Amino acid sequence: MKRTSFIRILGAVAFAITAMAAHGQSLTAYNDLHDFGGSIKNAGGSSGPDGAGPWSSITFDAAGNMVGTTAYGGAYGRGLLWKLTKAGTYVDLHDFGGTVTNTNGSQGPDGEIPYGGVTFDSSGNMYGTTLFGGPYGNANGYSGIVWEITKAGKYIDLHDFGGWTTNASGSGGPDGGNPCGGVTLDAAGNLYGTASAGAPYDQGIDGAGNVWEITTDGTYVDLHDFGGTVTNANGTQGPDAYMPYAGVTFDAAGNMYGTASKAGPYVGGNVWEITKGGTYIDLHDFGGTVSLPGNNQWPDGETPYGWVTIDSVGNLYGTTVAGGAHAQGILWRLSSGGTYVDLHDFGGTVTNANGSSGPDGRNPYAGVTFDPSGNLVGTTAYGGPNNWAGYSAGMIWEMTKAGGYVDLHDFGGKIATAGGTLVQDGTRPWYGVTFDAAGILYGVAAYGGPNGEGGLGDGSGMVWSLFQTTIQGVAISPASVIGGTSTTGTVTLGAAAPWTGAALPLFSSSASAVPPAVLLVPAGSSTGSFTVSTVAVNVKTTATITVGKGPGSKSATLTIEPVVLSSLTLSPTIIGGGGTSTGTVTLPAAAPTGGAIVSLTSSSTSATAPATVIIQGGKTSGTFTITTKAVSASVTATITASLNGGTQSATLTITLPTLSSVAVSPSSVTGGSTSIGTVTLSGNALPGGFVVALSSSNAVVTVPKTVTIGAGANSVTFAVTTKAVATSTTATLTAKNGSTSKTAVLAIVPPTLTALKLSPATVGPGGSSTGTVTLSGPAPVGGLIVSISSSSTKVTAPAKVTIAAGQTSASFSVKTTKTTPAGSVTLTATQAGVSQTATLTVS
């Protein structure tokens, strides 16, 4: 199994990019790239649970796609290997915990819970480890595997931990187990890593572990067994450290470096080296004291969980989880000449990412990474100003080349999606950070995210990116608007946004101006725009719109002017004196909470408007009534509405009253019945009244010759009488005053048959009853003939009955024979196509 070489020297890789913005002016754009804990298409092709709890750092393949692992979730609940393409497509590459071909050639259990990350060789094959699984154990035993996925997608179990091997001493003994770190390749393509437990000096519950190699031909070699006796950093024989959690790092000369988290002479772990020739050297023992200027002693860090990073001149860097001035861990440097320096003590007070003084991060489990400018960047699993699930949530920090400590991002708060929705940020960034070729920072958070716990009990987590730039400017145009309208903000960045885009949080100092929660500057663009909506205000208001948070943020000022009227309308605009008109005042946007009080005035005493009208909060208009007086000559009144210094006017013309309408109700009657007519003026009648002449176009309809509308009134009613008709007809009623006339049409219809009744309704055989037919109105001249029929020949009635002119009913006799059988007989009356029935019961 030949592997092409690929050397991973953390912190010493040269990035051909422009250096990041100077600190004190920089801005961090934090993006949520993927939320674990949901449902996806698993590697088998069926829908199932996504991974959860990503503990490892991110690796980029040759095409720039992100690859990593989750410790939990997936099809078997034991983690998965994922890829996130530059196009944003998320792919489940492999689900751990199933059945595979183990290194002994037989089918058996796959590895489980991959805490370590992914390493690529130059051919595109992937390598990594799992903490548990394989044929030698389960979640409670010394186990785990080294795995490979070829560029073609074939999954290979390279080594099963927990068995029997040749130890570093050359004798047979227990292999290491439970590798937490990933895999590193040397220049020849050999694989290297650590196991946190097992091996001949195993300490039981604490483990011991080893450093191992898998050569290009597949041979497994135990290079060093932790937990024995070595020459400590002070030059004396003593206990070796044990339990290495992180992987290994090579310098340019091929020497290997790493950390062990426990034991050693001060029981705080150590930094170690294995030279290219195979010699193990204890470089520094944690847990003691370190010297400060002035010969002051200070507690050293303890428990290094993270990897070692090497700069271009051979200095080593790393972190400890505990110890230091605040007992919350430190950032350390060990120079190529052997000088040890405590660079930063975590757990104190710093300026947080929001710009205010607050708690520093604490407990950095991960190692550190150099950015392209030579600044150190890392994470802390706890600390910072935000809490989640009862614990502090962690942060991303940076130590500049000049020694300045910067809080880049505080986990555990609320972050905004590209659509502006606030969601839960990730928490517990256990592992470190990765830069892409463009200098963008990436990492994972093991817990939190919008999917929360995901029902897995081990967190859900997310993939994030952090883009650093400067804000060149923020502009609002227009910078002054009337409350209730909107304006546009524009942000100009010092560099184009990366392929993920740049998510910038937006803030407003006033509830009267509302920007979106986040602005996503598109990929490749250095500008982005957003809309600021405003609410109506009654007083001039100033709002500060801020882009970003912390020292790198920038702001612009927006002035919100009080809401003013956009229009005043009257309906009608011409009215007779004494009539009313409706006014409507309108705003360009909804009125503020509490409403907008509009002042009203009239230029004439002949038209009276209320002193004010209130446009209710949230409404855009309000109405009011204008009353007028009777006038002897036409008058013009100007109605004026005022709000917050702005006015709108409309003109109302008040005229002498004129005849405006005549109406009848009902507008259709049966001949012989009555209707009510109403004459209406445009205003109130003057003293002496208003006389209206009335006429009808049809002799069957009679109206008064005149009606008088009394002084001060604007209408009068009158009776409309009709005569019976044999066929439908209409009459036009005309009301006239001077040259003005108005008309209304009344329809007169003939009467219709409305009922047939029998009395009594029950008779014995040979008995008789009286039938009565009834019309809807009086019969016309000549009367109306109603046809009568019976459903039985034993029950007889006249074939026709005449309802006399002017009458509404007529009666007739119904007779039965003595031989009429008991039962029901139906009698039917029909007139003009309308029938009515009645039932006679013979008993």
C-alpha cells in the first residue's frame, strides 16, 4: 500500500494572500455554514440522522471543499465523515459503527466515535482515526482504528488498536488504544499518530498510550510507550508523562513533536520530541512554576490536550487546559533554544467581541494555528460572556505578533441566518481552527446550533467561518425620512467577501428604525445593501445604524422626521347648505402607537369641522364629518388639516338647497296597494319651506300635486296610491322645482293567487266544505277567474270561481258523496299560471 508523501507542518504553511486588516480596526463576519443534528441522506443513500458533536478541526481537499468528522450521530449513531462543498452541498461520506473488513481480513465492527480530524495525502486519499470500535473492544475497552478512504471512495481499515503488538522496547505486549488525535504523514508518506490509552505502561482508568507509525507498506510500529521512566526536562530520571490526546507535528527536519496530558514530575503533562533518529526527549514538564521578570514565580499551565504548532524558525506553541494565573489554562511558547514563555493566562477579564469588558475564554482544549500574517489563533471550550445549557460557551481568540490579545467571536449567543432569522449559535469549540488558501478562518462547534441537543445527548453543533476585514464606510440614503417609510443602507468592506459570503450583524439605537438582523455581503463583492424600515413618530428622532460589533464596527446616522399628512379629501365637495360632507385625512405610513392627532379648521362659519380627528395607531387614515348651515347664497369654505407642522387643505362649496332626488319604497307594488315616496334636497330648506311639484305618468298611480319641505328640513315623504291592474305596468314619478326635476320609477303588478283554504278541512262522506281563494291584491276591473280542480270524482267543486273587481278573495262550495271513501283529496286553484293547493280529509 504505497502512499505519496505530504508533510503537515502546522503554522509554517505559506499562504499567498493579502494580510488581514490591522487590529483595532478589523471586523469579523461570522457565518453559520452547516447545522448538525438534523436529517440528511446518509452514506447508504437513505434518509437518516445527520452527524452530531463535531470534535475535530476542518481539512480542505485539493478542490477547496471542507472535510471533517462528527463524534456522534449518523446512520449508526457512532459518528460520520462529512464533506461540505464550496457550492454549499453537504455530503455524508461514511457512517461509522457498521460492519467492515477488519485488518485480520474478516468481517467485523467498524471504528466508532472519530474524535480526530482528516488528513489528505497528495493523491487525495483520506486518513483518520476513531476513538473506539474495531474488533478489540467497545465503548468501554481499549480499541479504535486507523482508517483510509481512497480517492475512489473505498473504505479501508488500516489498523485495529487494542490487540497485541511489538512495543517500543522490542518485546511483545499490549498495543495502544483509543486514539483521540488524527493522522499525520511524513515526507515519505508514512502515517503517524498517538493513542491515549493502552500500551505496556497503561495506568488503568487514566490510560497511558503510545506514539505509532504505519509505514507505506502497512507495517505498524510502536515508536514510544508513555508512562514509563525517562530523563525529564530538568535532566533527572523520573516519570514520563502519559495520555497524549493530540496528534503529532513534524518540523522541516523531520523531527516529531507532541504533548501528553498527564503525569511527569509535576503531574501536569509535558511537551515531547522524537527526533528523526528515534530519540524521545522530554522538552518541558507542565504543572510546576515559571519565572517572571523580577524573579517572581508563577504557576505553570497544566494538562496540554492540544497539538504542537511550529513557526518558521522552529519555536513551538501550544495550550494547556488548566493551570496558569487563573487556573483556566495558558498559551505557551517554547523557543528553539529551549526558553519557555507563558504568553497568555486564560480565565481573566478581557474586551469581549461585543466591545465591552467581560470574561475571557477558558480551558483551551485545542492547539493553535498561525494566520497568514503570523498571528496565533485558537479557541477555548468554555468562557466568554455567553452561556448555553447552564455553561459558558467558549470563544475564538487571537494573539497578534505584537502580543495583543483579541476576542474574535463569543459562542453561545444568537446569530442571524442569511434570511435574518435569529438562531442559536454553536458552543464548545473543542478543537482548533483552519485557514483556507484565502485566509478565511473555519472551525466547528461541538454543541448548540439551531438543532440544539438533537435528541442525541451529545450536542448537535455546527460548521462556521470567520472572515476578517475592515469596514470602509456605512452610508444611509436618504439619511432623513418621514417615519413609516424606508431607506437604504450601504456597507463597503476593505476586501471582497469570500465564497461563503460575509454575514454582518446590524444594530439600531432606536426602535423607530429597524434594519434586518444581518446583512449578507455576496461572495466576491465588497459592498452590500440593506433596507431600514421606520415607524411613524410624533417627534423628530435620530437613530444610529451600526454594522458589526466591537472595535471594528462602523455606524451611520438616520433622522426620522415626524409623520405628516399626505392628503385631505372631501366627499362630496359641493353640498347644499344644511347637508354634510365626509373628510378623510391620510398619512404616507401607519400612525405611531397612540395615534396621530390631526387639527382641523374651517374658513367659514357655514361649514363646521371637529377640532381634531385621531388617526389610530397602525392606521393610515381617519375620517370626520363636516356639517353645514343653510345659506341664502353660495359659500366656499376651506377645510385645513394640520399635523406636526405639515398641512393639507380642501375646498367645500355650500350652495342653496336644490332638489337632489325622489325615491319610492318599495319600488314595486301590487296594484291597489301603496308605496312611500321621498323627496330630498341637497341641503336644508330655507325659512318658508321648499315646494316641490309631483306628477305621475300613469293614471293607475296617484301622487299629491305638491309637497312642501319645511324650513330646516332636507326631505319630506308622501303617499303613492295605485289601482288594481290586469297586467304589469310602470309609472314614472316626477318631482320638480323650478327648472330642476328628478324622477323615480314605480312598478305596478297584477295580483297573484296567494292561497287556497278549506273550511272545514275534514268532513264525513256526503259532507261539504267551503273553499276560499285569495289574491295578493284587489282584482282589476272585470274581475279575475280562478280555475278549480279535484283529485277525486267523489269530491266536486265549481270549475271556475270569479273574484269580483276590487275584491281580494272569493268562496265556493266543495261537496262529497255518501260513497266517498275515507282518505285525502287534493283541490287545486290556478290563476295566471300560479297554483295553490289544499287537502280535504274524508273520514
